Amino acid sequence: MVGTQHCTSFKVKMNSAIILAGGKGERYKSKTPKQFGKLRGKEILSFSVSTFKNHPKIDEIIIVTSEEWYDHVSKNYSNCIVAIGGKTRRKSCENGFLSCNKDSKNILIHDAARPMVSNKIISICIKNLNSFSATSPALASTDSIVYFDKEQYKNLNRKNVFKMQTPQGFKRDILKKILNSNEDATDEIGTFISLFPNDLPNIFEGEKENLKITTQDDIDIISNYIS
């Protein structure tokens, strides 16, 4: 069951942002999920919420969190819609999607563990959805890449390999099809590529500051990006 707490309504909702904040973050090695940890004295989740909230083209924010942290998020982010997540990323996305206003044209999905998302990245996502069904920032790989499968190693050309970031943006009807599919991918762009091989997503250059917090060491790295 999806729990919701609604913020002040808008006359027309065109662009929705879903922030996924329900993960446990085992690799972060903390009793407190990383999205609720501190970065320069502020809750990590609050950084991305603030950026989306202040963006002129984002009409609503849906935070998807665990049942355990639902009251905390509802209390501290009362200007957002709060939904309870599921056991998987897809189920959490689905619950967030169901909480979006029906008038939303475009939906952006963002990881709460990426606190340094910029206005520029959000703007590009929204703009690209005027021409594409799906879009996402990504960084080109600077390392050599080796692929291992069935006891065999293969070299991959790093020029053809990208590290995906969020937010990942989708037309509403496309995201609905993604969430209703049985494809198994680590993110929504991956599922899109599998479902619509002839409809290429727009992949644009991301930002190194848009780092995903995975371990405690990442906190030190991201702290250097905060002025």
C-alpha cells in the first residue's frame, strides 16, 4: 500500500521528480541509511530535494522511502509527496509513479544518494524529453574495461562504455511501460534499452560532482564539491 502526504497542489503539473530514498545501503556500513546521513551538517537527502524544489520547471517532488523512515520524511519534507517504497527498485519506482499527478507529462527519477545534482542537469533532462522518450546523464569511462563471462575475459573499448547517472527522465507513458515490464535491469534506462531497442535514449554528458554515495569515503570526496 502506498502512503502519501501531499504538498500544496499546482494548477497544472507537467514535470514530476521521483527521489528514491528507500535503500539500506549495506556498503555504506552504517546503521543509518546513507540518504539520512550527514554531509557538512545537513541530511544528504535534503540536498537533492532542495535542488529539485527550487528548479522552476519541477512541479512536484515525490520521495519514496521505507516504512521505517516514512514518518521522518513526512515530517521533514512536508512540501513533498511521500510514498512508501517496495522491496525492489522497480517496485519503489512504481509506487512513486502512482503518486505522481496524472497531469505530469515528464517524470524524472533520481537517487537520493546523489546529493550534488545540479540545476543544469535537471534542465537538460527536461529539455531533452521534448525530442526523446528517455534521457540520462552519464560519464565516459576513463579506465580500461574488461568484461568477464563464463570463464572468459573480453576487452571493451572504453570509448563505448558509460557510467550512468541520475536523474533519468522519461515520457510518462514510456515509464509506465517500463514499470509494467518483466525486464531485469539495474536502472530504468537499462530497461528502456531492452524494451525499445529501436528508440535510442538521449545520453548526455553528466558531471563528476553528481557522484553517488556508496561508501563512507565518498562523503569526503563530495564534501570537496561544497563551497
